[in-house]
Amino acid sequence: MAAAREIVIVGGGHNALVAAFYLAQKGLKPLVLERRAVVGGAAVTEEFHPGFRCSTVAHAGGPPLPSIVRYMQLAKHGLEKLESPVRLFAPSPDGRALVLASDPSAAARQIEQFSKKDAEKYIELHKALERTGAILSDLLTLTPPVIEKPSKGDLWKLLKVGRKFRGLGKKEMMRLLRWGPMAVADFVAEFFETDLLRAAVAARGIYGAAMGPWSAGSTALLLLRAASDPFPVGNSAYPRGGMGALTKAMAAAAIQAGAEIRTGAEVEQIVVKDGAAAGVVLRGGEEISAKRVVSGADPQRTLLGLVDPVHLPPSFTVKMQHYRCKGMAAKLNLALDALPTFSALKNSSEGNAALAGRIHIGPGIDYLERAFDDSKYGDFSRAPYLDVSIPSILDSSLAPAGKHVMSIYMQFAPYRLKQGDWMQQRDALADTIIKTLAAHAPDLPGKILARQILTPKDLEETYGLTGGHPFHGELALDQLFTMRPLLGWARYRTPVKGLHLCGSGTHPGNGITGASGANAAREILNDLR
């Protein structure tokens, strides 16, 4: 048996790396154990065809909280942010191009081509999201309180958030309370009359979720994301070198602070003795004893897979079995001989510059809802919603000279298919995605040199995402804040003493913000004190 450790962290995803850094800063020297050959979890950059690299899974998640970026000094460890002046390009069914610049005023001028009223409302929405985001951003770094018995510290922190909330004024306070449970389709309809613009904004409320735009509570997800970036259609920035460059910088910062990271070290079991975490057992039999164990894996993998259920209360086990983490997303990465030509940009003044941000394929609210409908009945969408990036436009290191990589996030692809399995359907899925995109860029198929398709099953087996869910569990109203992952267990602790969670299955659990890891580290340090 290896020497006892103060803290062992299971998994090397971005939240685990953030937690490792914060704990190492306090002299605890945590050991991070990652089963793959590289750290990063779903935030990695990998070569999928000779000379072609891209963010294999997550390509636009986050952004990481500025406070975490500053505290970890990630710029000193090689992190460089790239961002196009264009946030989003969405082709219209009538052949026009909706191009939204990062500057809200410039975006509004583009929207005027569709509707002058919508241009004004776009500025209004951006300002509203800035105001509400300033309040909700405090919730991202807040440990959810115990509902039955909130501590004095919990009450004080909630009071500070409440004061900011009251500062909105009665009208905006009531509006925010009304927005949360709304379907995002109703939310965007309050602002815009152009269906394409409605869909481009509404997509932020269903991204990564088993929800369509008419699903109740989808606005809450949009507002949660606006807390870290108030731009109506979301973030388009990414690190030079892909998402793997972000987690590489995080790993370097954690190591410098005193953490140790081992790759190729798969944890098979979390050891529990006398009701408390006592270490881990690796594949191959090596046992590492530890005073505390922190898991960056999803809650189900941790508590139903790595922990023997005999150590958990039966009622807790039943609830965890019903924790929803069946994914609806797939990913297609393409190696391209040249940039595709989008028909909608032929007469646009933006030209190919519009392709440097994100590309939204989902021309209307009903289109998005129909895409979701397919998944309800166990089939992948035949006309899917796509979120597309061509990062090689700004980052030439990802592809050979003159060539490009295209990263395509697709919804909806249910984890369980009604007919067949993903081994049989993977090529059909890739063909459907390419066909959908080719309707807007007819020359795309002829420019494809290679493709990599990742089904929900691949996301589970290769990247350790139970159910193929990119966020470690459904981001729905009943699985957010004090109920993430379960009511009564939202404070990064588990029924096993000394076993903590720090992954995206905990609050706030949204994208590559790193907030879950930082929050968990704070609670672990509080326990140690």
C-alpha cells in the first residue's frame, strides 16, 4: 500500500483541477488520479486526423469564471483567449444571414435588416441580462444552503444576494421571478418577432439539456448561463490550442501550487471504513489510503459505481438511481480541405469573417421543438439543432496551412435508441448532421477529408460521462441549486464522511466555469478547519 495521502481526487476534469489548485494553495498536496492519458475530462484538445486537432467534446462551454482565471494565474501558464468580433452567425431559411457582433450596438444594426423593433429589443434584453446576471453570478459561487436548517453564514450570504435582488426594483424583481419557470420559447417571444432570432437566443436555454424550447424551466437555464456571460446568444471565445489548453494551464497551476497528478490511473473503488472514506483502489490492485476523497466524476458514477451501496442509506441510493443524467447530445468533428461556402453569406458584407464565431443551425422555435420531439420517441433528430465552430480560422495551429477543422455539437441524440444501438446508427447520425449543414453550405461534403463522430455512448465509454450527459446530469429546475444533485446533498458532501463531490453534477454545474471545483474546495477547507 502506498503512503497515506491527505486528499485524493478522482478524475482530472476541469473542476477537479480547480479544486486541486485551491486545496494545494492551502498546503494539502492533493493527488489527482486520471484514468486517461491526458487530463481535462471533456475539455480536451485531441488529434482526430493526422495534422488536425480540435476541442474533441466541449468547444464553447463556460467561460471560466474570471475570478478563477485570475487566482490560478492561468495566463502565466500559457492560457490565451481568442475571440472573434462576431459572436454568432445564423443562416435564415430565406437565404439571409443573421450576424451578431460581440458589440451589442453593432449586433442591433444587423438585426435591423430583419426587424427594427427587434433591434431595439435586443439592446433591452442585453441590458436586462447584465442586471440579472450581476445578481445570479453571486449564486454561482454560493454553497447552496440547507433548506431545513440554514446556518448563520448561509443566511448572511443569501441576505447579500437578496439586497442586490431588491435593488432591481419591484418591476424587474417580479419579472425575474416570473422568467425562471418559463419555457424559453415564451421568454424570447416577449422580446422578438423574428423567429430566427428567437431560436438563436432560445437555443441557449436548451443546450445540453433534455428539453425543447417549449419545456418549462428552460429559461432558468438561459439565466444561469447569462450569469457568467450576459450576451444573449452566449460565449464564443475559446483558448488558443483548444479547450485542452485551458485544462493544461489548470493542471500546470495545480502542480506548481503543490498538487500531484497521475494519468493512466483508473480508480475502481472508493474504500470506505467505519462509515468514512479511507482511500481508493486502482485498476490493477494498487490501494492508496487517504483521509479524504474528492470525486470529480459524476454523482451516479461516484455513488453507484465506485462506492459499495452497503455504505449508503437505502433511501439515498434509490434517489440517486433516479437522478437524471441520460444525455441528448452528440459531437461531430470534421477535417476540411478548405472553408465551406455558406449560401447566406454570399451577399453579406461580413463574408467568411462571420464564420469565426459560432454558427447556429436552427431556423425557428418550432424547428427546435421538432428536433426535440424525435428524441422523445427514442430516435435522433432528422433535422437537428447544431452549434458549430471553425476554430482554425483564428487558431492556425489546429490544422495544416490552408486546411480547417469544424467542430459540430448536435442535439438531439438520446442515450437509448428505440431501434438498434449506437454502433449501428453512428454513421447514419454523422450523415444526418452533414446533410443538415450542407443545406446551408452545399459544398461542405466535397471538402471533408475525415470525420470523427461521438455518440452519447462514446461520451460515456471514452470520457466517463455517465449516460453521455455533458453536464454530469440534467440541468432542470428540480436538479439545480439546493437540489443538485439531490435535495439535502447540495453542499459537495455525501452520506460517506470524508467523501466529497466537485464535478458538474454539483452546483452550479454548468459548462467550463470551474465554479463547482472552487466551491467544493472551499467546503472541504471549512470541514478541515
